[in-house]
Amino acid sequence: MGRTPTGQTRTRVLAFVQERLLAGTPPTVREVQQAMGFRSVGTARQHLDALVDTGQLTRTDDSQHRGLRLPGRSTGGPGGRPTGGRGSSRPRLVPLLGRVQAGPLTTALQDIEDHVVVTTRHPPTELFALRVRGDSMAPEILADDVVIVRRQPKAEHGQLVVAMVDDEATIKRLHRRGSGADLRIELRATNPRYAPIAPDPAALVILGLVIELRREFTGA
């Protein structure tokens, strides 16, 4: 098996450390070594030193085993998490979890590809981001757009959701008809070329509510 390019390995190290810091549990060098499968602590330390040198991570004190921090983050809480609750909006790093299909259902990806900065009152543990593929939600949502999702198990009629049916995920508008035993649910596309998805309500899992859309504009 060939060696993973250094850049890819360092990206994985950064993503792991960011995830731990956002969860409030800064990792030790040994924990980084074990998580990445490095043969020595020295290899983990080299990657962490390089990330500090490039400004992607900072240290509060080189003598601390858990002194890693995210750049620009307050040190008021564990792992550099800003203290305080939902009272004020502030920049937060949110994990970008692969892609979600805006079209036929597709297997959901949970690997962290990157992180995006979101200004929000919500704790970062309540949020995740997904990159969209497919055109079923066009022109409202286009392929390669990034949606910011708030984790929640329920949604109201007409809301834009990320839903999972039989271990597959999709982004659609939720439509409800009836109630109780007569409840009928449809996941509807914006693009008229796509038929509604009518899952068994018992098999439908709402992963979250889409609260923000990111789109990059190129050229002109």
C-alpha cells in the first residue's frame, strides 16, 4: 500500500483536531497519533507543529499537553470554545460532512471533508454542513451549493429538510397531509422533472432543517 501524501495526511490531522476542539476536548499528541495510526508520537508532533507554523492551529502554552486551540477562538471555555450560550451570534466552525443528493436518494456520507465558518447563536454541535449534488432543487438550490443544517428530529410542513429514508439521505421540502394513522408524507423537489418521494412515515428520519445556503459565484 502506498503512502498517503503528506498534504492529505495533514488535512486529516487538522480535521480531527478541529472536531475535538469544537467538542471541547482538546486532544493530546498521543491521541492524535492513535487516531491517525502513526507509528510514533514524533510523527504526530511534526504534523501539529506544521499546522501551528502555518497558522491553522495555535498553542496557548507549549508545555501543555492539551494546549492546542483554533485561531481566533476565545480561551474562555474548554478547547478554546467561547463561553456563553445562545445570547449572541459569533463565528463558529461547522463540519462539512460530504455531499447530500438533491435528486434520487443516495447513501449519506458522514466523513468530514472540511469545516466552514458560520455566524450563529447555535452551538456548533447542533450544526453541520453538506455539499449538494444533483438538480432536483433547482433553481432554489444548485449542485455544489453548501447548506448549513441544524440538527433536529422534527420539521413542519413546507420546511426544507435533510431527510433519511432506509439509510439514504436527500434534501427536499417536507409536505404533510392528514394525521395519526392517516398521515401521509411527501418529500418534494423544486424541479418539476422530479416526482415526489412518498416514504413510509415510520421509516422517515429527519436529520435536520436547512437554515442557510452558501453559493460560490465564478467568472464573469
